Amino acid sequence: MRIVALAGGIGGARFLRGLKEAVAPGDEITVIGNTGDDIHLFGLKVCPDLDTVMYTLGGGIHEDQGWGRADETWSVKEEMKAYGVGPEWFGLGDRDFATHIVRTQMISAGYPLSAVTEALCDRWQPGVRLIPMSDDRVETHVRITDGQGTRAVHFQEYWVRLHAAVDAEAIIPVGADTAKPAPGVLEAVAAADVILLPPSNPVVSIGTVLAVPGIRQAVASAAAPVVGLSPIVGGAPVRGMADKVLAAVGVDTTAEAVARYYGADLLDGWLVDTSDADAVQGVEEAGIRCRAVPLMMTDVPATAAMARTALELAAEVRG
Amino acid sequence: MRIVALAGGIGGARFLRGLKEAVAPGDEITVIGNTGDDIHLFGLKVCPDLDTVMYTLGGGIHEDQGWGRADETWSVKEEMKAYGVGPEWFGLGDRDFATHIVRTQMISAGYPLSAVTEALCDRWQPGVRLIPMSDDRVETHVRITDGQGTRAVHFQEYWVRLHAAVDAEAIIPVGADTAKPAPGVLEAVAAADVILLPPSNPVVSIGTVLAVPGIRQAVASAAAPVVGLSPIVGGAPVRGMADKVLAAVGVDTTAEAVARYYGADLLDGWLVDTSDADAVQGVEEAGIRCRAVPLMMTDVPATAAMARTALELAAEVRG
């Protein structure tokens, strides 16, 4: 079976770890990773979501943190601070730096991000094929109004530095309109037996992947059933600050509203948490098959159970 | 008093630390640093000699090693190895990496190396004005013949990877012929009251500085006396493998031969070690005032004594 998953960072990566446990030997998983939160720091190209997936599935992730490397040291960051070179708010450890140095060097040598990601994964052996959504530069910016007036800041600045404490007025995936899907993305979607939307941020993670021209249409018209898992449980994001960016696109922070935001043209099935069982009817009325099951990724077995249910629902809607 | 010193790496840096102790309050030291051993590694511009001077005088040097940072960590290098990205033979620690990242970022932003060096020194406060010999790229290559045939390798590869174990057939300062002295170099030489050649490598350190068109002529024609200290003691380099590169330029590894290599047009005074007292006559016959004094930089006081003697000899030849 060929499974395609679109993924953001921590939530997506943890779901994928469960999915790997849930699939049968011989099944192939292709992950189309969000690159909208990529950022250029210290002259280096940093791809937080791709790296979180790669480190998590490859065994190098800092487990408690959910991002960055295990057994990390912070000498480079200390020195940057001593040189007065910022930003200080973005946490890049020494081991993580090495990834960005290798990536930047390869990109400078002319390799597209998809080839670089494949090369990095040669080391990490994540057990999935990880493809960035695009080789073109896309950067999600967030429009905010604060003491400095109304302005757009990089998504990482909004999320990491400002902790999404200011309202997001608009989400702008800069460059997405002219970006092309990376080689292999449309082919994987077309050849998929199942397409999964993990419980990642529907706006700035999966939404950005879908914003690359051609990808949303390919997913919506794919022969494979498309099943998503709600990142909203009990009216709040399980982790992160999705409510802030959902508000920016005029969507309520509920499991049903997110399903409707994706839309019945895209989604065939939708899983909500058992605590949101009363949302099932509304989602089904929108034309999307829905089930309420436990959706807390407390550990790998619980996550694998979620993935199995998603695959079952896919089989069910396939008929 | 305005003192100008040309300097290479470890030997030059250690001499400068003694010189700082030897001068009077208010004296100004300008260091013209060799950049011929600069190398691009991992997409970063690395300036080993400039950094050795900056770290040594700024209190950040790894004392025993003589190069690199104190309290260094090696996570980035470990990760590079795990990614299979070389070269492995060049030792870049995490703290050192930060310097190269800041430098590379500033150079990418359009700043010349001299401005970048000044910015880095803002942090280190080396107590001297450190100017690279040139803002233009100059890289010393060494012609060798080994199992792979006759070829030119970067000086760092010859020195660090091959440990100068193969004979150097020629020393080629690639780019030196079209390089221009960095802003301030010629002005500092012209305005100097004393010009010192520390016991650095006469070929690949000080020789490379002098190879930048205009610098040798400026030093030779400067109003200030020019006094050098022999890096050769008892027929062998005090440290490093200067004998190998001296042989490549047809110069014997003796204190007298090095003085004659610099030439009486350049040097007004020359210090040899007490163990080389029999060289004094030959050096003076070449038209260079010479004294034999202890030249082992065993500690800062001993080095300061050498610097004081050099300044005294300069006063003497000035007349």
C-alpha cells in the first residue's frame, strides 16, 4: 500500500511515528513536508518542519522538546550572543547547526531542496520518503498589529518570539503563488492508495502545503481516499497555537469547523476525538465520513491506534 | 609610538602578546595579518591566522593547542562526520564555527574582510588594531609530488592533513599578484615608528603578506626601522615546519639564511637566538644589524623581553 501524508512539524512527526507502527511490512509512506516555516538565519537555510520529521523518525529528536536534537550542546548560540549577532529567540543547537550548514552548502552548490533533503535522510533513515512540498522558497508571514503598528512578521517570529500572543490578522504564504510542487509530490499523490492529513496545523502547516499551486487539486482529485485527523480537541489545539491562526482565516477552533475548512471536496473522512463526538453529525452533514476515537498522541501505541483507525476509515470510504 | 607588526598564526600571536607587555601606555600596535592560509570549509570563510591573533590577544585561545578556542565543544564536527561531509582533517570546534558563521554572513552581506575583522575584534578587544593584509582572496597553495602525481594542494591541506611530510616543491600564493592591500595597511606602514617581523613563518606567513603588491615596497621604503626575529633556532624551526617551505624557496633553515631571504633592503635589524651567535657576523656582513638574545617564547615575560630587545634594536638602527 502506498500512503501519502502531508505533514507539519511536531504533531505531524509524532503522528508519522505511529503510522510507521500501524502499516504492514512493504507499505510505503511518502511524506510531503511543509517548508513554509523555513527561515534564513545566520546565513543558513533552516527547515524546522522537515528536520522535525527527519529527526523524529530517524531517532535524533529531543523527545521532551519535540524539536531539535537529543544530547544537544549550545556553544554556537552562546558565541553568537557574545558577538551580538541575533536573533536570540530562535533556538539552534550545535548539532542542529550542522544540519543547516550541510543543507546550505548543498543548496549553494546548486542542489534543489528535495535533493538535499534526500541526502540528509540518507543519514537519518527515517523509514519514509520525505519530500519538501516545493523546491521554491515559500515563507509564511503573519500580519499583526502591535505597538509598532501593523506589519507582517515571519511565522517563526510570530510563533517562537511572540508566542502567538498577538492576534494574527492574516496568514500570508509569501512565494506560494508561484511555487511549484517539488519533483515527486504530484506523482506520489496520484499513485497513492491512501492520503492522510495528520493532526498538524490546518492553516500554517497543511494549509501551506495545499497552497502550493497544483497540490490541493491533486489531493482533491486523487483516486485515493483522503482522511484527516483533527488537531482540535475539545475546542482547543492539542498543542501549539492553532486557534490564533484559525481565527486569522475566520475558522472556529472546533473539530467540525476545521473539517469544513478543509472541505468535502478535499476530505473523504475525518477523525475527531471522543470528547468531540457531538461534532460527528455536523461533519457528516458536510459530506465527510466522520468517527470519534481517542486522538491524544500520548505515546507511540496510542498514536499507532489513531493511524490504524484512519487507515480503516480510508478503506471504509473507498468502499 | 606607533608599532606595526606583520603576523602569521601561533608564533606571531604569541609574540604579539609579549609585545603588548613590552610597550609603553599610549603606544599603538597595528597588526597586518596573513590571510594566505584562509580556507573555505563547509561554505564558510575560515581565517586561521587572523583568528589565532584575535583569540590569543583577546583571551579566548586554547592555550596548549595554540589555535582554536578554550572550553571548546565539537558537536558540529561530530555531526558533519555523521553526515559524511568532510574534510575531517580540519579541526573546527563549535565556538570557532560561530566566528566563521558571523564572518561569512557579514561577507555575504557585502562587508570587506577588513570591516568584518574589525567587527569581530569589537567583541575580543585584542588591544591591537588587526587588519588583514588584503580584502581580496589570496590562498597559498603548495606544489607536491606524491602517489597521486604532481599537484597543488591548499596550504592547510599540506600543513594540517599531510603534516608537511611530503616535500614542498613550490609555494604559490594564488591571487596575491592581483590583490590590493586592505584599507589602512599602507597608511599604517607609512606612519609607523617601528616595523616588526615576529618569528612567524618567513615564507607562508610573513612572506605572503609581503607578496601583496605594494606591501613589501612600503615596508622597505618606510621611514621606520624594520626589525625581525628569527623563527629558526639552532637550524630548526622553533615550531611548525618552516624548514619544508624554506626548502621550497631554496633557503637554508638557518637564522642567517632567513635574514638574507628577507634581504637588507627590507630588514634593518635581526635578532637571532643566543645559540645562533655565530650567525651574527654573517647577517651583519649582509648589511643587517644583528644581535643574539634568547628567542624562546617560553612564557609571556620571556616573550616581552624579546619584544623589548627588538624595540631597542630598532631604536639603535634608527640612530
